[in-house]
Amino acid sequence: MPAPRPQAIRRRDDAAIEIVWSDGATAAYTPRLLREACPCATCREQRSIPATANPLQVLGPAELSPLTIVGMEPVGQYAYKISFSDGHDSGIYTLDYLRELVVDGR
Ligand SMILES: [Zn+2]
């Protein structure tokens, strides 16, 4: 069976991105979910640091203001580059990875 591919991608009123997959699944991705799952090297490195490493860290302005997706452009046939309102745009999300985020049930 071929890997599922997006049939439609649309932006919902609540700022989430909704993807209708070729296998019939419909999945919503909130900006926060995608941002926290950003696959770029910098974010992966940050996530590998235990949260307890800096107990005094407070939320920065970027975390307090509503996060939105400002751009989503195809990269080749199998990935999307997603730009966020906090200025971060170095994450390349493959279709496989986007499907994994669904399977996680988050
Ligand atoms: Zn990143």
C-alpha cells in the first residue's frame, strides 16, 4: 500500500492546519504542536536537554503571544517547510513525519 499523501491542506479558523490524507484520515495540527515537534537540528538539540536543566526559565514573549503558522510551502514531493509567527522557519516536515505526529494522538 502506498504511503498516504495529503489530498487537501487547509487552515482552520482556530489557526490549526488540517490535512486530509489519501487514506481517508483527517488530522489537525496546531501551531504549537508543529512548533514543538520542529525537526530542525536546533530544536532537536533543545528538546534533548531535560526540562529540569533550567528550573528558573520563564516563558519568553514568543511563548506568551499566540503562535500562528505564517507559511507552509512544499519542499520537493515529500516535505513541507513551515514558517511560524515567532520567526522560526528552518523545520522541514516530511510527510512521514506529519503522519507520525497523527499516530502519536497529539
Ligand atoms: Zn526548529
